[in-house]
Amino acid sequence: MVSWGAGVTYKPRPEGSIYLAYGTSFNPWVDAAATGAGFSTNENAANNPNLEPEETRNYEAGVKWDAFGGRLSLNGALFRTEKVNARTRNLTSDPFVLEGRHQVNGVEMSASGSLSDRWTLIAAYAFMDSEIVASANAAERDNDLALTPEHTFSLWTTYQLPFDVTMGGGAQYMDAVFRNTTNTTAVPSYWLVNGLASYEVNEHLTL
């Protein structure tokens, strides 16, 4: 199988870029994590090597811009990812067929760099609208993809105080996700918060 990608970038100003990109990828039909590494040519086997790879296509358009004299990099993008021949079946006794279709439409934004000589920042946000567009199992159609959060967010910042002391902190947010494609069980959303305090003893040692 041959995958490929292409892109074009336009720079309206020296500090900014606008880009368009398209690419394809494939993943073989092997589910070793769930069933082990053994192959089986049975049509309803999870590791049937005779089933063709699934194909994914990705479309993306975005902007990258430098601010504050290049100290801060800002990024934003719109994207769509499509799996056009996803493996699917209705009953566990049915053979797998490549007749499913999965789709994710999303937006991502990020900022990273220094707001001043002492203040650094890394922040990112993503929104993903996922959908099982086609499936042999009617209970899966129009559902969200498994383990695909709608909202994710992360923030990390540090500030250098006098006397070689640096304070910092950050947070990560993960939206609730469904554990299965029938959307009957879910993992709740959560926050993860971290803090940092450091002291530079000398050029060789930081606590």
C-alpha cells in the first residue's frame, strides 16, 4: 500500500504562514492487543490477514503566526480525518467487512513561547466532533467514536522570580469519552493539575 501527503504554504507577512495539507495513511487489520498475535484466516477472526488495510484521509487548513517580536508562536487549524473503509460487522459470528466509515471534524489552537524575559507559556485547546457515519451494526451508527474526547485543554506556565527562583504550574483537561462504539459506557471527564518550584544553586545544580 502506498500513502502520500501534500501541502502548500503561503506567507502573507514574514511573521505569518497560511497552509493547506492533505494526506493518506493505512493501518493493517491486526488487533494483537485484544486477541494476541496469532493469525487466523477465518472470516470472523479479529486477526484475519486476508482483510485489506483500513484507509484514512486527513484534510487540514491552518495559520501559524509569531507575536511579540517572535517570542510567542500562535497556531490554529481546522481539520477533518476520515476512515473510509473501517472494519465492521453486526454480530460477533459475522465476518468482518470494510464497509464502515468514521469521521472526525476538529479545531485546534495553541500558543507557546515567552510573554516576557521571565514569563513562559504553553497552552493548547482542541475540539473534535467524531461520528460513526456508516457501520454494519445499527447500534453504532451516528455514535461518537470510542475514546475520542470532544474537548481537551492544556496549560503550562513558569515565571522566573529574583534570586534564581522559578515558580510554575499548569493544568490538563480531558473531556468524557465513551469506552465502546455503542456509546453505552463512558469514562468521566477529569482535570490534572501540576505545580513547580525550582531554585538554581549554581550552573551545575538546580533543585
